[in-house]
Amino acid sequence: MTDTSGSTVVGFDLGHGQTALAAAYADRDAYPEVLDLPGSVGRQHVTAVAEHPRRGVLVGEDAAVARGVTRLWLGFKSPELDQESVSRPTALFVAKVVADLRDKAQIPASNVRWVVGVPAGWHAQVRKTYAKVLRKAGLNDVEVISESRAALLYARESGDVGLRSDQLDRPVLIVDIGSSTTDYTSVIGRQATPLDHGNIRLGANLIDREILRYVLEHHPLRSQLEEIMLDSPSERLRLELLCRRVKEDYFRVPPERFRDDPDTRVSQMTEVGTGDGYLDVVVRLRKADMDAVLATPQSALDGLSWVEAFRGDLKAALARLSKGPEVVLLTGGPSRMDFVLDVSRQAVGPKTTVMRGAEPEYAIARGLALAGRMSVKAAGLRADVKQLFESQEIEGLVADHLPELAEAMGSAVASGITERHIIPAFRQWRNGEISTLNEMSAVVSARVNDELNSGNTIGLAAAISKWQSMLRPELDDLTRPICRRWGMPGSALDLSGVSLDGSHYSVPVDTTAATSAMDSIGNSITVVVAIIGGTILGGGGTALLAAGPIGWIIGAVGVGAFALMGKEAAMEKAKSADIPAALRRIKSEQSMITKLRADAPKSEKELAAALAGGFLENAGEKLSHGMVRSILAQLEARADEAELLIS
């Protein structure tokens, strides 16, 4: 069995504006802890990196405030990883963050699995390229996953938003608001689907830039400041960062305070270098100032204000859903802005719950760590399930109970065959439409196969389902130890029961595993139908029919025509002879049909037993292989479902 003890899993939420990391451990169930990044403010780094001629690579706040840097990058997260302006700062930033964490003994030097999040809209190839950049930066064992998946796992485990495990099967819309984009992801039945990749322009940094424009517009030295920013892009980035900090401080203040005292101010100050010294810049915001910023039309949003654009995008995302969400989950630091919560509630109405965690800025980092731990444990689960497959214990179990399946199949085929097929064929033979009794047997065989191939397989489905249910206790004995090892309920790998209502088969719960159970039962029926076809159409079934239900007709009307030959010879001759019409009608049709119906229970039971023997003798290996494959497919599906039970 796979051993994952000692593995450290680090969720790395490298955001456009802020970066946070959280750690979990593969051999513990403790909730992921947010790491204190060396030099960070509030356990987060500003996503900034700089190269300094003496101090080397700087990250976060150090990079943002340092003077004399050769190059400063701020907010460089982008799918354009083929551009050096994206790949280089990404690699520098990641390598420095990891080196600092190891230097401060926050993470071990080895045996670390890194999980890094990306927007839902980043395609598979972009994710592969991103993983390659991250590996070059020192993340040797790295997995890149969707941030929406991390948000869902955070919601399940944190308790902050009250999203219970049973709600994960209900429609959820995840709204992940970042500095550069807003992503909308629909989650139905635990399957996540990005909705047009969100709005690639609607990021909270647009608010930062509008605050800067607003401040400059009201600053007495506006022209001098604009000239400085034009000459020094680094100074502009620093001023944008200052505006972001003030915005974050503003939305940490309870809204009631601004309503009670409209003159309440939130402010911060910085110095901007000039040719002959420094210039003080103060960013100060009151409620009226922030209201003006949020209401300002922006060219980047086609003339809409940020609030209008968010409202429109959210409504468009809701309109694209095939089923309205029962829960809207807000993640990302910018979701702290209270108007985001208000707009979301207005858009979805009172019947939909809008949730936001206590620390949304750390939600993705923690969710990534949970996903990584789940992935490590899931690999162990998969290895154990594979080991069970390879042990051939399931093959042995199926082989031991194959006679019961063959018996059930024989009964399913033989049941009702007299009324549905033998009596109609008898009438055709009696009227001369069928020449011989052997031909009549062949016609019955062909019609049985046509019936099964046309989809009339409810009897077989019931037989297979009942047989599989009989196996479940012994299968559970094989899977329960695996479940216990990975901290899951003992029933996590149980095969779903299949119920039948006389016209179709279904499963009791709406899950991926249950759907796969139906598919597997369907595949089993396909295998069984092929086996029955090979057995009956191959001649065995025809002989069985001639010896059984149709044999009585031969004895009743055929033997007399060849009485001088002896009974056995006469019976054989009668099967292939074109018996005269007069002899075919020697007894009334009604009396013959009455006799066939009276003998049906006994003859069909004998036919069922004979067919069961024929199945085992002629196709036992193929039947066993088909049933094993069906069970393995269902266990694979259950393992997929069980992975989400791992935390």
C-alpha cells in the first residue's frame, strides 16, 4: 500500500495582487495553516518582485518600497507565459518566496508537494506551461489546479461559509474576484464548469487605478506627479499599490461608521522621488470619495462603472446556467468589499444563499492545500484499489458465484417464452408459414435474440442487479479496509444498488458513481446479450427448444407420421420433415395451445436450467470476464466519488 506519511502539502495562491500560502500534512487531518511569509504584511505578500543591484531579488513589500531597483514587476500573473515579462518575474518571485520559507524553517527542505491555483479559464496547455515555469523556479513536485476547485474544497472544510458536504451536490456558483479578473464557475454534482472564463478585464486593480486617477485629479501638484510617473513606471506601480492598501483599509471599516459619520477618512501616505528630493503623496478617502470612484465609467469596462460591470457580468453568468444556483460562494480578497455582497444578493434573489468566508483572502490558499492533501491521499487510495484489482480476488469471487448468474440468465430468457414466441411460431407452423419444426425452433431463437437486441432487457437487468447485490457483502469485505485506511466511511466504495420498475433500470441517488453503475449494468447486459446470441443462434438454443417446449409438438403430431421407424428415429425425422397440413391440424389449435400453456411452467424451468448449463459450458469464461469488468468499472467510478470524501 502507498505510504504518504511525512509529506507536506503547500497551497500556493499566487494572485495578481496578493499572494498567500497555506500548509497541510498528508498524514494529518488538521485544517491547513496560513504561512507567515517572511517580510509580509498580514500573512500575505503583495505580488511584487524586484531586482536590486546589491540586495538581489526582493519580493512583496520589500520589492514595492525599495529604492534603486534595477527592475520592479507588480501584478504580473498572466496566461501569456511565453512572454519574458510574465515568465521571468513569476520564476523570480516563486523562487525567492520558497527560499525565504525554507530559510525561516516554515517548510522542510524536501518532501513537499506544491499545489498552485489558476483561473478556471486557463486552458490545459497554459497550465502545463505554467507548471514548467514553476518547476524551473524550484517547485519540483507541483500540481496546477483550478482556483474554483480550491474554493469549493475550502467551503466544504472550513465551516466559515456553512456549506455542508451534502450541499456540494447542489448547484453552486463560485464567484472568484481577483485583482485582474473575475471568474464565474458553475458546480453541479461536483463537476466544475467555467462560464466563458469570466471577465478578463474586471479585476479589483481597476478600482485601484481609478482611486489613483481621482487622487491625482484633486492633487495640487498633479502635473508634477504625472511627469514623475511617466518617467518612472516603478513610481506609478508604487502609487497604485498605495491606493490598493487604502482601498483595503476602507472596506475593513464597518459601513455603519461611514453612514453615521460621512467625514470618516481612511488614509495612507508615501513619498515619491523627484530629481531634487521627495514629494509627499497622501491618499485619503471618505465615503463620498469611494462612491464617486465606484460610480465612475471606465473605458476598460466599455464605459460602465465597476459596480455596473460586476452586476451585469454576474447576471450574465447566472443566465448562462442551465439550472439556477442554490448557493453563490464569493471568494478572493476583493469580495470583502460590502457592495459585492449587496449586488450579489440583489442579483440572485432571496431564495439563493450568498456566502463569503471570514477570511476570503486566504480561501484559495487553504483550498489548494486541501486539494493537494486530497490528491496525495487519493493516489494512495488508487494504488490500493489497483492492488485489489491485481490480486484477482474479485475474479475469484465472480467465478465462485458464476453458476448463480447463469441460472438467473437462463430464467430471464426462458420466462414467458411460451406466450411471447412459441405459441405465435406454432400458429405459423400449423398454418404452413413455417415448413419444419426445426425451422420453428430457429425462428423462436431468432426472435428471442431480436427481442434482447432491441433493448427489451429488463429481465436480464434484474437478474444481473440481483446477482451483483448478492455479491455486495463479500465485495464490501474487500473494500472496507481500503476505506478505513484513507479515513473514509466504510461504505465509500460500496457498489450502488440498481432498482427496476418493469420498464427501465435506475439508481437510487444522482451521483457520478450511480450513473456509472447504470452504464456498467448496461455494459453487462450487452455482454450477456452477445453471449445469449452466441449460444442460441449458434444452434445450442435451437436444439434445447426442440428438446423442450417444442418437443411436445413433435411428439403430438410428428411421431405418428413415422411410426414404423421407432420413437427416437421418428422424433428426429419429424424435426426436419415438412409434415402434411392434415397432420399439423390433427388436433385443434386451441387444445394444442392450452396444452402448451399448461406445460409452460415446467418446460420453461427445464429450458432455463438447460440454457444455464449451455452458458457456462460454451461461454463461461467470457461471461466471467464481462462481469469482472463491470464490477471493476463501478469500483473505479466509486473511487472517483470517494476522492471527494478525503480531506
